[in-house]
Amino acid sequence: MLKEGKVKELTDFAYTLDGEMLDNGYILACQSQLKSDIVVEVDFNQEKLK
């Protein structure tokens, strides 16, 4: 999740992320161009990764 900073969406994130995810700051890192320094939060919860 993007916690601080700005990115430019290279493609519309809404094609794969739902509204709740977008509202919570989820981004597609592979489809983002940094516009400032950023802070991200990554959840490595093993149950979610299965």
C-alpha cells in the first residue's frame, strides 16, 4: 500500500484493483512511475499468500 508520496499510474489500476483496494492505497508497483519519494507498506501474511 502506498502510505506516502505520489506515483503516476501508467495504466488504470481499476482494471485489476477494486474500489476498496484503491481507497486503501493499493497500487500496482509494476505499472507506476514515481513522482516523489514514497513509503509503502507490504503485508507478508503467509495465510494470504497461499
